[in-house]
Amino acid sequence: MGTAAGGAEPTAQNGRVREEVTAARRIVVKIGSSSLTTPAGGLADDRVTALVDALAARTGSGREVVLVSSGAIAAGLAPLGLPRRPRDLATQQAAASVGQGLLIGRYAASFARHGLTVGQVLLTVDDVTRRAHYRNAYRTLRRLLDLRAVPIVNENDTVATEEIRFGDNDRLAALVAALVHADLLVLLSDVDALWTGNPASPSATRIPEVRGEEDLAGVEIGGAGRAGVGTGGMVTKVEAARIATGFGIPVVLTAAPLAAAALAGAPVGTLFHPVRRRPTARLFWLAHATSPRGRLHLDPGAVQAVVGRRKSLLPAGITAVDGAFTAGDPVDLVDVRGAPVARGLVNYDAVELPGLLGRSTSELAAALGPGYEREVVHRDDLVLL
């Protein structure tokens, strides 16, 4: 849960600062729609200015900032005479096409006051899930930073369909932080921290740090706020923090008015500590940035081989196939109860697999040729869920 940012904390407590923040050289900052716009739609100039001032103070001297900004749809509501965020995709896309120009124009003017140039980067899920696409996205972001510009990233709402949407910019921010190998992710919203429950309750307390899942036990995590202009909520922020910390990136969650304090290392909001060293980038993307195009049902022996012994998946251990996928697509491997146990890149088209199930690779090679003596999913292309 969170609360409004009205009760802002001092920029430091007893002179302490968070070294994870002050040592960060490359920072990804995400801000939500409700922190940039008025409830009626339209950009709140004072909020944009305050954010840009805080970010500009962290650029230069080898330090880099990438901004992931929501707000395109919300910014387009008032100009189109829409009273609230539309529910249908076509109207959302129309609002985004109007609002995105307003949003990037306002950022460009505000950063220009600090002598900084911005670059707009609009992404869809395919841009960070398909290997060739995310390499291109990385090169664009890397070059903008090399040229001392501030990349401003948003989901490409004007063309994204329900099937290729991130769903919220918190997840997008976590994936971008991993993409650029950030040292820190800062999630800014209209809440000041993660709380143990409703902040209005006398028993609720702010959670200053999270070091593992045990620190989240019993925490009541709320959904989207009442402003009605965003899509996220504390649930999506905690999930984004899980993704980023799983890649070895610390995360600060706090309110937008506390951005300057948070970026200065003050112990405001909630700090999520990394839970491990950075994994292989390829497996990270497979686990968190891909959406499965189908499911392979495994018998108990295959589950044990894949999960317990980290072996490749062979046709003999598959009992059924769901979905329409082609070779190279991500698929979920599920146990006898239908629960996903792993995700991997499949080596066959969906239409090929039914005739191969339950048969050994040597049998298939003898009957169909040496091209069929291969794994359905190689262990190097597998990540456990």
C-alpha cells in the first residue's frame, strides 16, 4: 500500500545516505501518469518542471539518466474532450497519438532549460522480447547516452495491441533498466513508499527496505489509485522491483515530489535490495520479457529431468502440445497439473510436434532423418520459473 506524498520526509536522516543510490552511474527513472497530469487530463507543468529539475541535477560527470514516462494517454484526454481514460483500445490509441506529442514537447522544453537534449524512444513488447529488436533498442539507447542526450521511453500506445502491450510502464521500466544495465531503478508515483497496509490505519508502517520475499510476507498490496488516469498500482511496482532486483539492480520506490531527495540518496520511500548477482542476460529476457506462444505438457519424468537435473527437453517426455508457435518462439513447460515449471525456446513448429511425442530421438532420427535427432528445447535455452 502507499499514501499520498504530503508527509514528505527530510532529505536525509541523521546524515545517512543510501550508497546504492549515490554510487549509481546509470539510472532509470519511471514516473506514472497520475504524477504528471491533472485528474481531468492534461499535463501539470509544475510537476513536469520539478521532475526535470531533479533529473537534470543527476546528469553529467559520467552519470546517465533514462526516463521511462507514462502520461501520453492521460495528456491526450483534455484536448480530445474525453472526461476519463477510455476503455476501448482504439480511443486509447487516439488519445496517445495526441498526448505523446504534447508530452515529449513539454519534456524537450523543460530539459532545454538545463542545456539537455531529449530523445524519444517508443517501444512495444516485441522490441524487448525478440532478440534482433532488443539489440536495436539497446543500440539506440546506448547511442543517445553517448551523445549526452536523455532518452525518454514510453510504450508505443498508438500502435500496440492487447496482445503486444506491456500492460503497465512499471514492467517496461524494469526491462529497460536491465536492457541498459542500469545501476539503479527509481519508481516514482503518487505514493511515498511501500506500507504494511492502508496508511490510514494506525497499525500500518512504512517499509524502509526490502531484502527478500520474507520482508513482503503479510503486506497488503493495493491496485491502481483512484485518479483513474494510470494502469498500474502498487502490485505492478512490487513486481517491477522483483524483476529488477532479480537482475541485480537496486530499486527505490517513492513519490514523485520526493524525486530529488531519493536521487540524492536520502532514505525516503522503500529500497529494494538486489537479491542476487546479475544472471545471464539471455535467460533474464527469456524469463521476464517474453510471453509464451504455447505450452508443452511434460510427464513427471521429464519434469524431474528439466527441473531437477537441468537437462534438455526431449520428445519422449512430452504428453501434449497447446498453442500455435513456430521454431524459435518461447513456450512454457508445464507439469501434470498444468503449472509452468520452465520457459524455453522451442526447436520445432507446433504442427510438427504431435507426431513426435513419446518417441526417442534415436527412433525419430531412424524414421524421419538425422534432422529430428535434436532436443525440443535445449537446456541452454531454458530458464526455470
